[in-house]
Amino acid sequence: MLDPELSQIAAEWHTRIAENPQRRESLQFRQWIAIAEHREAFDCVSAAWKRVGELAELPAMARWRSRVLGEALEAAAHRRHRKWAGLTAFAALVCCAVLSAVLVFRPEQHIYRANVGERRLVTLSDASRLWLDSQTSVRVSYTAHARTLELLQGRARFDVTHDARRPFAVTAGNSTVVAVGTSFNVELLPSAVLVTLTEGQVLVSADQRIGQPDGHAIALAAGQQLTAFRRGTVVVRQIDLNTANAWEAGKLVFDDIPLSEAIARINRYENRPIRLDPLIVGLRISGVFEANRPDAFVHAVVNYFRLQAVRSADGRTYLMPPAAKTRGCGRGSDRCRDAR
């Protein structure tokens, strides 16, 4: 008779090996599987998993469980030895229970996206929450032992449910944030990765390419922001959380930042990205802007810096110095028009 506790251990081994097949060759597994009872439990789990395969969603699982138990009971009615029949039915029941346990810890992978102009809330299976900014995408991968997420583009806030058994790690560019029961923002810009801690504690590690040659993690406190520049510098500073989190209310607050960085953020809310002439990338800007009104931002920038806003035939806007009225938007003024 299979011990339910042993079956649970077998299910855990099955999950670990499914995640990393090399674990099958580990000394720990080989010593464990060498015991006959352990191999029997492992084989039961493997057989059940193979039978259900990738179609083991909950409704299908219920139908399969009923069919297997029905077969076991029918076999029991035709067997002469009641004891063997009882063991057969019990073994089928244990296999189903083990398979259910495996499914609970079955790896979960998904990519969540927010479209242009959209801010989206996603609640994950562990009750952690993602707040996605416009044009943001996050890849989520949950296993029985880890919660791994990757910010593919844009900006997101992560409200993490505490689970000491499964670390919660977010990767963006070359930086990784590890958190337990906390709330933080991660933003991916062309030139840097920003990590802003709202509450709790996080550890941020960055590889050698962005300024952490010793590989040590940096601990952030609430109200701190880490900027990991791609050129190789890491800066930690105290910030105003109301300003940093204003995007959640549809506001973009710029405090003496490069115009190129402001454009990158505005472009999340624009179907046709605004382009910036290389001659004016060094300009810096401050102000509060409506995230869903890129046109108002362009109007303000043009008037404040005395720039030219030129629109190409495909509707893209190019910001240029006053003297370069048609530079960068096409070969010939017939393809561009003043967008001021």
C-alpha cells in the first residue's frame, strides 16, 4: 500500500525533475529512488502524469479521475481476491491524489500586457498584484520553488504576497530585484533601469556591465530609488514617492530630467513615437503632464524651448532645433509639415 506522505514526496521529486531534468542524475535523487517503495511511488506519479499530459485542466482531471476509479471498481468486481482488488482501487485513488498535488505546483507561465494608453491591474495566483503602465509587458513564471518575473518593456508596480518558500524575483535589463512581502516599481528605459521601493525591503543586484563588478546586492529602504545606467553606473537616492508613483493616476512628473528620458516615457502613450533630434538630447525638463495627452506635451516643449515640431507623412512627430525645420523627417519638405 502506498503511503500518502511518500506519494507527496514523489510528486515533489517529479516536479523538480520536470523543471530541471539534470536533477535525475543527482546523488540525492539516486539514493532516494534506490529504495523499492520510493520507486513505486515515483512510477505511480509518472504514469499518472503521462496519462493526463498537457490536457490536465480541472474539468478534464475530474472526468479522468472518475474514469480511473470506475475501471478500478469494475476490475475489483471481477477479481477473486478482494484484498488485491481493494489495493488496486486504493492505488488508483492515490495516483489521482498525487497527480492533483503535482498540478497544484505545475509551472505557470504567462505574459501580461497593457496596450497603448491602458493601465492594467493583474492579480496573480498567489494574490500578488501587478500594476502595468501603458505599453508594458511582464513575463511571469511560477514554480513550486520560485516566482520569477521579467519586465520586458515599460513600467510596472509589484505588490508582493509574502511566501518565504518561494522567492519573488523581478529581472529588468541587467538588474534583478528580490523581494518578500513588499511593494516596488521597476521601470525599463533605453539608458537605465529604475527600481523604486514604496514599502518593505528589496535587494537589487546588477551585473558587471552596469556597475556591480563584485556582484553584491544593494538593499533599498522605503522611499529610495536605484538607477542602474547601462553605461556602468549605479545611483541610489531618496525620492518623493508621490512624484514617483504619479503615473498610476495618469500623471507624469518630470524633475530636471533629460528631454530624451521624458520622451521615452511619453512615447508609452503614443502610437507613433515622438523622435528627438540628436542636437537637443541634452536639454532638461521639469513639469507635470497628462500621460494620455502627448500632443499637449509636444506643444509645451515646443513653446518653452523654441523648438520645431515637424510631422512626417506617416504621422510621426520630430522635435528639432529651430534652424532644422525638415531635418530627420524625410527627404524633402513635401513629406513633412509643421505640427506646432
